[in-house]
Amino acid sequence: MKKDGFTLIELMVTMVVLAIVTAITIPVFARWLPDYRLRAAARDLYSNFQLAKMVAVRNNSNCAVTFNQTVGGIAYDYVIFVDSDNDLEYDAGEEVITKVLWTDYEDVDFDTSQGGGDGLDFANNDDGLPSIAFRSNGIPRDNSGPVGTGTAFLVNTKNMTRSVVISSGGNISIQ
């Protein structure tokens, strides 16, 4: 009489094969994950800079990105807002487009070995916070002059780096 099911030996062989595959893939995955998170953080920062530029053009106003900004008692790594008074400083009542914390990107932070010790190469606003704004024509500006540029340097736990760069013409790139 034939019975349906698995024998104990078949089950044991399957478990051994599964254990071997798991032992091989976990270290590979652990090495890959910090790099993935770094690329994701750089892409998201790039996308948020593009969003700020698009909001500025669409609304025919200035849209600023300010780093280390506090909003509602929480210190965010960067905040994007419609800068209605064109001072590159977040003021209560200005429309916040997005707020970002690096805790959303485990293993990623600003590379403090670059950009003056904070991982940022942007001119400071009058509050002493690195900032850049896009004008209605898409050209960036900062407190240092009529045209702004800057770089955000990102690093992961494996010391791999990515940079998000804004050129004087408003081009945004990941390097």
C-alpha cells in the first residue's frame, strides 16, 4: 500500500540544503544592504532636490532646502519648504513640502570628513543652517550670492560614499 507524504530522510535532506543556501546568502545580503541603503538615500535626496526645483517653477516662487532644520520641535536632517519671504529660513506658516530624517536610511549619514565637518557644502542662511533655494526659473540661490551651488556628501557604515551635487545652472546629479 502506497502512502502519500515525505519520508524523514527526504525532509532532512531538504532542511540541510536550505541551511546551506541560507548560510551562503546571509553574508552576501549583509554586505549588499548598506550599499543599497546608501544608493536609496542618495536617490531620495536627489529626488527631493528635483521636487524643490519643480515646486519653485510650478508655484512661481522660491522653494528652499534647509539642513538640520527644526520644525514642530523635531530636528530634521533636511526640510523642503516654500520660502515665501525669500530668506532661506523656515518661518512658522510657510508651507512644508517634506521633512526627512536619516533614521529612515539605516547605516547612512552625512560624511563629516567632507564639506566642512558636517558633510554639507552649502552656504549657511542667517540662522547658521546650510541652505539652498530654487527660484521660479529653476536656478539655485543661497545667502552667499545670486547663484547657489552645493554638495551633500553621504556615507554608509562600510565607508562607501555618494554625493548629490547642485550646479550653478540648477543641474542636480549623483556622483
